[in-house]
Amino acid sequence: MKKILFCGFFFIAISLTAQEFQTEKMDSLFFLLEKHDKAMGSLSVYSKGERVYQKSIGYANVDDKIKATDTTQYRIGSVSKIFTATLVMQLIEEGKLSLETKLSEFYPELPNSDQITIEQLLRHESGLFDIIKSPDFKEWMVEKRSKDELLSKIKQNGSIFSPGEKREYSNTNYIILTFILEDIENEDFADILEKRILKPLQLNNTYYGGKNPEISESSSYEKKENAWEKPSHIHLSIPRGAGGIISTPDDLNKFINGLFEGKLVNENSLETMKKEPGIGMTAIPVFREEEMIGHMGGMDAFQSLLVYMPKQDMTFAYSFNGIDYSYKEIVMGIFNILLNKEYDLPQLESLD
């Protein structure tokens, strides 16, 4: 889903040496971003399944002066789709569902339901209009919405192409998949997520935000007139499994390592998920010579990314809740440093 005072940082180096990963340069990048009040958020890096680096800068809550730490929870937006896709693949393995199952078995009232398959929903090939592109969405999104309200809006929005004709990203697909999960399991999405992923992997700082909105999390911010201000935040009853999960970069690393280690789905399911266009994940095309798989997420002013790099046996995740600099430059800086490529630190002094 779419869109400072430096107080020290947390650094851990376990098995990754400075020659393998330029930790000092990463420290310097995040120090500059915080010193010049250009970003707030957290980064976590894992190598061979173990945490080797963590950094948090800025505030989880600016108004209350609550500093970000390694346990600060962020809205991860569409990174949630990897979790939801994993849950669907688990049900397929258990014979409760198949990739060929038609949407009409659950919601015959939706457009083209007799043609749309579970696989087309998973791979964004259904043709269903993306709910966040609704003309009134900015006003509609701030209030709690029921399942019936969401289904009514999905039906009203209709389709933009025939199922299987092409691939076009639509959050609607994963909202519907959330409902299907709940229908099959006869449980709320939050409970399914906890039982099947969070508890087995001990992801203690991850939860579905639509069920427990009172639980504390970070706020996101936009810089206006040299001050951080909160934008309108979407009510998490709307994105559901398409973007309603809250987590930490550390928990995200634990999750994707568990997924690729076969702790959640079998090898055949994982290969199916990786096959492009991916199921819940996709190739991250940053460097042509490097294989990277994961998902990006944007919601309110939050920006997140979760990546698995098989060649390096490395994963990393970040979540930013405020950016007042080129997002692309920050991301490319992180990638270049992680992969020991040539990279010059930004000259942020000139931007003050």
C-alpha cells in the first residue's frame, strides 16, 4: 500500500567481518541522515540467519520525544503480502485450497469471480481495480471499515482487464485473499497469522494492526516547513492482509529467513512463490548481476523493504517513518554499502 538529535546507535557484528560488509560506512550514512534530520527509522541485517547489524535513528514518536530502537514497530505496508501469501500456500499444502480454485466459490458477487483463480489473485493477474485508487479513498480510508463495506466497494469498482490478460498490481487481490483465509479457517486474520507464523517463529514484535489499534506503534511523518508533521493515517481495517501488518526490521528478517529455511512452507511451495511474477514476493531489480527477492511497502509516510539475497546468504529489512531526502538515494546507499560497491556518502551539509 502507498503511499533528532543523534543519541547513539546500536551496532552488532557477529559473523560478518568489516571486509565483508562496510559497517563503518553504513554507520556514517545513518549518522549523517540523523544529524541533518533527513530520515527516521530502523535497519536490520542478517547473515546466515544471524543478526549482524542493527541501526535505529530518529523518533518513533516526535511529539512525545520517543526515540526509535530495535524494537520500534512500524507499519510495513505491502511487505505484509509476503505473510499473507505464505498463509495461502500453507492452506494449499494442506489441501484446503488450490491455485486453480475460483473466486466464485467464496464471493460469486464480485466481478469475473467465475474466471478469477486463487493464483491470479496471488500474482496480481485478476484484473480487479485497486481499491486505493478509488476517487474518494483519501477521505474513505481514515475510518474503520467492515468486511461488507470493503466487498461493496470492490464490487462497485469492478475490473480493468480480463483475468489472466496481464499483471497489474492491485491491493484488492490481497484484501480478498485475507477474507478467503478467514472463511476457510473460521478465524480472524490476526489469529491465523499468530498461530501459523508469529508463534512458530517467535516474532514477538509483529501483529496485525486492524485487530488491536490501541497497541502502541510508531507514527509516520512528513517534513513541512522544517518540522515533522503527521499525515492522515489509513485505518488498518482496510488493507487487511494487503498491508495491515506492523513489525520491526528484526522480526522481518527472522520471518524471511524462516520462510527460505523451509520452516513455513515446503520447497515446492517456495519455488512456486519465487516464480515470476512472484507470489507475495518479486525480484528486486537494483543490480543486474545480483539476485534479490523480496517486497517493498509504502503506507502513509512509512517506507519499508524486505530483501533476501541468496548469493550472499544475507537478508535485510528497513522501515522508515520519516524521510526528508531522496528516498532512492538512501536505498541505493544501503544496497551499495551492503554489497561493498563504490559509494560516496551524501554531502548533506549543503542541504541544510
